[in-house]
Amino acid sequence: MRLRRLASELRRLRQAAGLSQEDVAEKTNVNIVTLYRIETAQTKPQLRTLIALLDAYAVTGDTRADLLALQKEAKQRGWLNGFEADLPGKYSAYIGLESEARQVINYESLFIPGLLQTEEYMRKMIRGVRPTATDDEIESRVGARMQRQALLENTVPLQLWAILDEAALRRKIGGDAVMRDQLSHLAQQAKRPHITLQVIPFSAGAHPGMPGSFIVLKFGTDDPDVIHIDSAAGDLFLEKETEIQRYNNICEHLRAIALSPADTAALLASLRERH
């Protein structure tokens, strides 16, 4: 995952510098085939190559240090990305992966999935979860989340399978009006062909998702899945084959015990009437 993240950042930095791959090859003497393989995460750049690229893109400070650290640790699996950095860097690791994924399976036990939140719901939710955050910090997070939702509007949109515990629908965030709009938005989004929505009802009892929410990122290539867990300690990324298999098995169990999409739509309509 670190290698994929490094490739994505180098590609973004080159484009931000207004350089083509041919320009960079001429400027740094890095072979264009090597550059292509680096930018597609097929190979780990040598340290001297990475330094040459960072110099060409005028990358300094914390960003340079972070990318050099990624190069050093590129062969390691698993990653805990702490909360020390400010936006957009804090979410850049996850956002970068999400933007490259073909499919996302998102299980949520307490919140509406971020890709399906209304703007006012997310604003009230972030305020409640982070009571000491400033207005600017909250708006920065709202803006980042709204940008993520653009993935659902692409010509080839992200495939989203969202599974929610019923508790996420019943927890009132921001009052009746906010929840009514949020439930209406969920119902509308669930009608789209690239979005599947299922709810696990309270009547299902104990289930494998109760330990906590998670996201499975699938890339549709030979690249393995990545598991993302949002925790109080930061963003945790899991990459071991046994971990990936375990979470995919959990997804299958959750899909099986959840309401069908049609029954989920009926539940959404019923809950909306209560607001």
C-alpha cells in the first residue's frame, strides 16, 4: 500500500508541476519506462531516483520527508496513519486509495457512510465527534468529504456496497430535518445501479460487524484488497492475506443477514416518516 501511495503522490506532483513524463525523463535522466513503472506502483524507486524526482518537482519540507519515508518502508505491510497531520494530508492516504479503487464495501455500525452523507449531516456529525474542532477545521473536513463523493459521479463511477447497522439510521444527528433529508438522500442514492445499500436490522441480533466499522477497497487488478479501519488512534490499513480474507468473509456474513435492498428501501421510508 505504501508503494501504491508513493506512486500516486509522485504522479500527482508531476502533474501539479505541469510536466509530462517525457519532460521529467529529460530533466532528471530517469528512463521514461522506469518512470512509468514507478508511477504505476510496479517498481519501487531507488533513493537517488526519488530524490531526483522530488528535486524536479520542487518538493520540500514535510511532504518530501513523508515521501522519503514511504520509499524506505515500501515493502512493509500494514500502516497506522495517525491524526497528527492537518487536512488534506491527514486523509490523503485513504483518499488516494479510494480514488484508485474500483469497488468499495463499507460497513458502518454508527454512522451513515461518508460517501452517502448529506452535507448538513456530515457537518453536524463532525461537530459531535470532534467537539473541540474549530469552524474552519470542520468545514475543511466537510469539503474533503464532499470531494470524495464525486467518485460516485464519474463516467465510470466507483462501485459502492454499503452495509449499515440499523443503529446508524436511528441515531438522530442534527435533528429531525437533517435526518429526514439524510434518509431521503440514502433512498435516492440506493436506486443508482452502482450503489447497493443494505441494513442489518436489530432483529438480526449479534453479528460479525459489531466489533466496529471497516472498509474493503478493491482495485479490480492483480493488486490485493486493502482494509481500512478508522480508529481513535488514526487510520489503520491492513494488507496481510489472512486479514483480507477475514474481512471479506465478514462482508459475506453481513450481506447474508442484512435486509435485501428492497426491504432496506421500505425501512428507510418508514424511518423517514418518523422525522
